[in-house]
Amino acid sequence: MKHYECRNYLSLDCEKGMCAIDKVLVPMDGEGSDACPRFTDGFLCKFCKNFANADEHGIGTCSGFEKKDWAYADCGAFTCEKFIRQ
């Protein structure tokens, strides 16, 4: 797991974010991007019960709406009305 996948990750730009608990900058990927022991699943499609069948690129199917459609596993779903935590 990575920092950006955590519920406590606050995105600042495309390279870094902030831990809402520790109030420190954390990289999105690369060195130092592994999640800490307090990791909690964030609001990403891959953590939703309506997301399934992801391929090697993280593209899967969302079945939460009337019409099934593709979705990225790492897509932010914090405003999705159909998000159901697994």
C-alpha cells in the first residue's frame, strides 16, 4: 500500500501530499511512498464493492450505476454517490 491510497492522505499536487494525522509531507510514489502502519483504505474505486475485474493497468468495471462502465482502480471516489466500502 502507498500513502496516496490512505484515507488520511491529502493531495497537494501531482507529486506529493500530506498525512492528515502527522501533518508531514509524503511523496505520492517512489522512495518513502509506502504507507505507514496506520493505513486505512481511502476513497478509491478499487476499495469499492461496485468495482471489479481490474486488468494489469488497473482498469476495471464499475457496476454501481444503471449502466456498467469502465473505471480506474486508483480513481478518487470521495464524491461518488455509489461508493460502498468493501
